[in-house]
Amino acid sequence: MKNTALLQKHLDANAKMVPFAGYNMPVQYEGVNAEHETVRTGVGVFDVSHMGEFFLRGPKALDLIQRVTTNDASVLFDGKAQYSCMPNGKGGIVDDLIIYRISQEEYLLVVNASNIEKDWNWISSHNTEGVEMENASDAYSLLAIQGPKAAEAMQSLTEVNLTEMGYYTFAKGTFAGQQNIFISATGYTGSGGFEIYVPNEVACAVWDAVFEAGKSYGIKPIGLAARDTLRLEMGFCLYGNDIDDTTSPIEAGLGWITKFTKDFVDSDVLKGQKEQGVSRKLVAFEMIERGIPRHDYRILDKNNQVIGKVTSGTMSPSMKIAIGLGYVDLDHAGQDSEIYIEIRDKGVLAKVVKLPFYKK
């Protein structure tokens, strides 16, 4: 089991630690509902240092990225990031990721913790043009500073104008006295904020500076449990739940990051799906009757026939209702369709809704 560089900070804050993707991670501190509320209304800090970081460098770096990902990375400029995914050659998804363009010949790819080795091997297997690849996953810590007060609370730590940073842009600058820090206007919460990439050896110093700067804003540490409820209220996909090696980007509602202006792994298969349609779709649903949907619960129609399965579910802390995502056949994928979630051998009524669940 690996520890992040910030382990002692979590223990000092009385975090409940759990194993996650091979790392010892803080799942909660004071409690998921309170932590969720902190991010929705104020500012909170997540240690997400378990995420993977790959640097790709050289004249053919963009070409490699274009071949292995669905989105069109040629539209990126220096300081711009994009969300994308990697198809697996069988119509499924290797991983979803964020691609940062540092310069014309240098990119940073940020991948999910549970897929670091798999992703590295997959990209390497397509690297036929001598792109220099560096796996820096074990060298960097990642702090996600999220919430509507994040920019204001952190401004004293950097010369970069945080309030003027556009969503999915990033800057390299001084942060908390450290030079050349990646400051990215990204996140997985839907409440705004930043993700800060720092070398492990300064992670604790940066953590302390962040909490000092945010003290008057009520800043708090936030665990992985609230990270999950926050992302689910927005309908953001979680790899291993809502997307995996068996789901296509088209089925998963990721057509918006699948661009057929270029050739890439599975582009023919996915283009066919887009034109001819798919047999199932990832939908969002709210429970009408009482019950909390959980991963892998079966989804039924009114005749108790199985029409799909739940991929993510929770009680929404912001909305006080049970919500979920799941795959259903096309006949039941339309908005307001009535579906039933099988909870303890009984179909419990739900309805299909439009994302996001949480509207600010």
C-alpha cells in the first residue's frame, strides 16, 4: 500500500483512512455531508496525489495523443487543457483523462490512479514514433482546492490572477513560495476551484500554506467520500463505475469528447455507433419512492424485466434525494421515463432526468 506525501496531515486531522487504488487515502474527516456542504458553499481541499501524471515530449507527441484519444487535441494551445478518453481497440474505454498542452512539443496527461500502469502500457504500445514519455506519477502531489471561495482564498499565495482563469486553462507560476507550479482551473466537483500540482518534497509546506491562507474562509480538508457525492451530483463519470473496458464513449454520453475529424483507435467503430445508434445509454435518474441506488443494482421495467444496471448511486447531500447513474435500453432512456431500481428484491420507482442533478 502506498502513502501520499500528505499522510501525516490526514492523520493529524483525524481522517478515516481507507485503501483506494493501491493508496492509503482519506475517505472522510468530519463527515461526508458537512464536507460536501463546505465545497458547495465555501472552499475545501482534497489530496488527490494518487492520480497519475505522464509527460509526453517531442515533435510527434501530439500525433501520439491524437491516435490514442477521442477528443481533438490539435485545438489546444499553450495553457489549455481538455477532457478526453482512450478507446481500447474493442469499443470500450481504457481510461478517461485530462490532457494539458504545456508547449507545442510537451504535454501532460493526468490519468486515474487505478489505471496508471494499464494506461502507461497502452500509450507506450502505440508510441511508434519515438515520443519521449515520462511517468512522473510518484514524483508529484496533487491538491484539489475546490469551491466558490477557492480563487479568493488562494489569491494571496500566487501572482497568477486566479479569478480570471478560464475553466480548463492552467498556468505555471509561483504558488505558496514554490516556483514553477502547475495551477489548473479544473476539478471534479462542479463548484469551481483549482488543482495544484506540486513536487512531493514541498507538498506538506504547500498544504500548510493553503490552510493558513484559507483560514478566514473556513477552509477544510475533504475526503474521497464527498468527492464522490459532489461528482455524482454533476453527473461526472467515474472510471470503474460508469465507464470501463466494456462501455463505449457513445453509450456513456461522451460523444461531446469524441471527434471524428481525425483517425484514432476505434474511430470507425465509434463513428458507426454514432450514426446507427447504440442499444443502451447511460442515464441519470432520481428516486421517486424511498431507497438508495447502489453500484450494480439491477434496473427493471414496470413488468419486472431487467433493462439495465446502476453504475453509481447515493443520497444527494445538496438535494436531499437519492440519485444515480445507470445503463438502460433505449426504450427507457428518454427523459421522464419511469424505471424501477431493484432494492432488496423489490422494484423501487425512479425517473430518468437530465444532468446535472445539482443546479447552482
